[in-house]
Amino acid sequence: MKKRFIATAVVAGLLVAPYFSGQLAETELRNMVAKMQNIPDAVVTIENYHRGWFNSTADVVLNYIQEIDSQVAPLEMKITSKQSMQHGPILSQSNGLGFGLIDIAYDFELTHNQDAALEFTHNFTKDKLESYMRIGYTGTMTSFISLQPVKIVSDDGTFDIKALTFDSVFSRNGRLQMSGNWQGLDVTKLAQKLMSINEIQFSADQQVVRGDIFSYNALALGDSNFYINNIEMIGATAAESVTINDLTMQSSSHEENGFMYADVDINIDSIKAIGQEFNKFAYQLSFNKLDLDVYQEFQNLMIDNNGQQDPDMLMMQMQAMLPKLLTSGPELKINKLGMQTAQGEIASQLNISFDQSVLDVDNPMTMFMALQADANGSAPIEFFNIIGMQQNIDELIMQNMLVQDEDRVKFDFTFSGGQAWLNGAPVPLG
């Protein structure tokens, strides 16, 4: 009898729980949409919400209007996300059996006032795109997107879009984790390959530090990784073609006492261009002590403007805000920019900072005097001879823009106290 009572209670609970899960899910969805209301030039609304006991449906509609200089009428676009929702706690609609508040399956519709060239977006997304989301009772959102291979034929050529998968997890505390893989793209015209991109992988693990995870001006810091196996842009001759192999980009950023510290590292194994081959391209950038609150003010100014404000007025507002950004003493460093050529290494670096003892936030003119910079670089002379630039290099040497040191050319630049120096000689300013 006791076991029968427990079994009955469990069954009753499983039957009743979906109703309350549906109520919670509707509240969650309406809260998410409410946080999207400040997107510039766009309005997001919920239409046709029908909540049942075990399932619900709704349309989330984004109406977007953008003025285009070359057109009399503005671009008007309506994206409708048709959502089919399964209420928890037992879920099976989103990528397998699981436990949570709700599963959502998406279907998309696109309408616009442009010509038929945009119709392919509508057609292939309906047939080829799968998109699901699972929302847990803690508010964690797990998403999965899959795009099957698509072929698009137009007057500009044939576009073979290969398979794509994308996964993401958004937590209530603002943590974002995502990863994806795109097999690439081939573009051909009259059976001639024009471009190809092969295998893109990307991932990120970041934390929102300013704004809300759904707000248009949210700032997130953390780690990200990006990899491209191969890019080819094929011209009529080898000199007009470009091939890039094994491109990796890694970035890492964090907040410390209200300031952002960030590092970016880009490496390319090999590049073929202008009839030459380059190896071990490296670009290492550091950005330290950027005031995040002031940076977000800059970001909001640019987003809110969005081309609608007079450019001169916008520039005045940005110039007025710039001293605030510099009072924290930000530093920009290009620790390495260079590559290996058959003739030898090309290498350079750059440091920019501001002397806080000189900078006065109430006097923008002091920014010029506070600026401190140094840069240097060198390259083999033979490299420029091979690519047909020897005459240009000779002229730069005569002007003291470059200095010859045996079989290499180099430069050394500094700026301090309002005075620039290039290769040991003062540079007139103004």
C-alpha cells in the first residue's frame, strides 16, 4: 500500500509539474525579451503566446529598421522566431533526454523590403537550420545550433556552405561558454574556384562584467580561441593569389580593480602572397589598465549614435570623454609583430603609455604632452629588392626614415614630452 501511494504521488507530481514549469518558463521568456528592448533600431516583442499544460508556443519577433545612404527607403526587416516549448521537469525535445524547466525548438521566418537577393537566407534556414535551447530551473541556458551543407547559386557564383555546429551555455551569473566548428566554404564561378575556407574552430569561456547577459552593451572578459586550417583566394596568377595556413588567435582578458587587462596572440604558420612565401607570422598585443566604466560610456556613445548623429558632434563628445579614459594610465603594447621570410626575419614592436604626472583631465591639451611612445623594427634589405621596392627603401634611407645596418634596414622611434625622435634625429611637428 505504501509503495503504491508513493508511486501515485510521483506520477501525480510529474503530471502537475509541467503546468507550473510552463508558468515559470513564460515569466523567464518575457524577462529575457524585456532586457532586449534597448537594442538600437530594433524592437523585440512576443506575439501569439499560447501556454498549455505540457507544451507552449510563441513567436518572438524582431523588427529592425536601418537607414541606408544609397537607398531612398530604409531597410526594414522582420525576423520571427517561432518557438515550440516543452515543459519540464522531464525534457526530450532539445538534444536528448534531460531535466530542466523547458526545452525550446526554434524555426525562423524572415521578411524584408529588399530585392530577391536576400531570399536565400529565408529559404535555406527553414530547411537546413536546427536550433534548440534548454533552460534549467537555475536559469542556465544550454543551446545547440546545427546547419547542414547548403549550395547557393547566384550571378556572382556558386557558394558551397559546409556544415556548422555551435554549442553554448549561458549561466544566470553571467558566465558564457561556447564552442563551434564550421567546415568552411567554397566559392566557384564557371567551374573555376575563386575562394575556399577550410575548417574553422572556435571556443570561449567568458564572464559578463558590465551590463546584463542579454543587454546590447554587455561587456564580457575571459578566454577565447579561434583557428582556421586554410584560406585560399585564387587570382589569375600566383602573384594575385593568397593562401593562409594554420591561423590561430588566442585572447585572454580579466578585470582587476575596475580595470581591464588583455592579451591577444595571433600566429600564422605560412602565408603565400605577392609571389612570396612567409612563415611564422606573429602578432602579440597587450592592453593594460583600461577603465571599464569609462570604456562602457564610450561603447554606449557609439552604439546609441549608430550613424544618426552629426559626425562633428560625435567627435566632440568622444574628445571630451577621452581624458577620462586616460586618467587610469592605460598601456598599449605590441610585443611582437613580424614573420620569417626566405631573406631573413622581419620584426617590430611598439609601446604607448601616458605620463600621469603631466595629464590633467580638465585640460585636453595635456594629453599630447603626456603621450609616451617608442617603436622599433628591422627587416632584410634583400626582401624589398625581391618584391620590387628597393627604390622606395633607398629613398626612405636618404630621408632618414630608415637606417641601413649591413644587410638590414631598421628604424627607432620615440615620443616624449611633446617631441618625436626618429633614428636619433628630432622630427618637426605641426
